[in-house]
Amino acid sequence: MQRLKTANWLLRWRCPELERINREIIESVKFRFFDEALVGGKCTSSESTGLPRLEQEQEEGKIEKLYGSEEELLEYALKKINARHYKQLRFLAGRHQGSILKLRFILNPFAFVFLLEGREQFHIVLETLDTEEATYVWHLEKNRQGLPDYLTAIDEDLAAIRNEGRQAFLANQPKNFSRIIHNYSNARKGFILWRDMLEEKLF
């Protein structure tokens, strides 16, 4: 009986200072992981799979445990830094077909991978968070059953970009690939030009 009373007392007892410390610790861990592992690129490759450890963690659900979901990771990223491609990422997140494909990310440089649906095709779009890289777009047949095979081919392209470099990939780019060069001379005008060029490709 005494143990039950003690347990009930502990449940009722709340310490605002302790709760604040717990929130601060969690936020500190989230920020450190984001700043060092994601943006800093301090994740190393796994010897067993060849995939970056972070991509493994995404597959294993560890990112969801820390941030809730990949979408919340994107929100966290956009809130924490003055991202160079903030407007582009916001636009792509609004068009992402999350019911068909889970939002993904890659490293080196840190970037998000979106699925956009056009009138006649699906489009996989790779946009970096904060580096001066072009937007990469793969154009796919609008066939949900065939999407896993298309994604496997794109994963191979992403592995080639990671392992051999972007210039080597661009020298032998696939026929269903295009890119959009960013204009940084004026942020507002640059975004409008980027958006218009992207929408021209989303047929």
C-alpha cells in the first residue's frame, strides 16, 4: 500500500526545472546531430553496405525516433539555419507526393529527395539544403508499379555522384535526367526563375 501511495505521489509531482532541462537536452542532441552529422557530413560509410551511416539510420527508423519523421527533419533544418535553398525546399515540400514515396535525404552535400507528379510523368527532384549545387531532376514514367525499379536506378546514380563526383556523373548522365542552375544574384528573382524552369519540366 505504501509503495502505491509513493508511486501516485511521484506521478503527481512535477518539476518545471527538470522538464526544462530534459527539453533542452533533447533539443541539444537534435541540434548537435543535425549540425555535425547532417550538415557537417561526419557520418562515415558502412563497410557492410557501402551506404552512408545516416542513410542506413533513415532506413532503420532512427531519424524518425529523433525528429518524428523526415518531414519534421526538413522543418527542423529550415528553422535552424538560413538555408540557401529555403524557398526551393519549401516549394518542393508542398508538392511532394508523400503518400507515394517517403521523403528521403542524402549526404555530401546534405540534400532532400522529393517525388513530384506531373500530368504525364513522375519526377524525382534532388535539392541541397545550403550548397551552390544545381537542382537535379529525373523524369520517370508515371507508373506506380514500376516506381521501385526506377528508384533503384536513381539510387545507383546517387551512389555514382557520391563515389565518383558530380562532374563524372554529368559527363555520362542518363537520358531521363535534367538540371536547373540556380541564379543567386537576386534571391526573389532567382527563386521565380527556378520555379518557372522547374514547372516547365513537370509535364
